[in-house]
Amino acid sequence: MQTEFYELLDKLKKSMAIVMVSHDISAISIYMDKIACLNRKLYYHDSKELTSQDLEATYQCPVEFIAHGVPHRVLKSH
């Protein structure tokens, strides 16, 4: 069901703006074009590719990426 939902959003974004709130950045980055992170202020990224440095600056704590979904990518050892 989740895949069908994201595929629907992918079709809709061709004709309208979509704002989605999620804690699952790796899953939504497959379908979204741009990402903004919120932690007391908004951090806008003009891309869907985030680095660990981007997230560490936003959330003020160490971040380790473990990605799932398609394509599967692990960016650091875990």
C-alpha cells in the first residue's frame, strides 16, 4: 500500500505542489524532488540528496545513514 501511495504522489506532483511530512527521509527521497528538514527552524535543501553533514547540522547530533528501499544504498558502515 505504501508503494501505491508514493506512486500516486509521483503522478500528482506533475500537476500540483505537494508538501509531505515524514520521518522516513530515505523512503520519500525516492519520490520527492526536494527535501526540507525542521528542527526549530527550517533547513531547505534544493535537492533530495542529503549528506550526513546536512543532517548533523540540522539536528545537532551524529548521524549514521542506513538506507532501505529501491535503490538500496548504505552510505556508512553500520
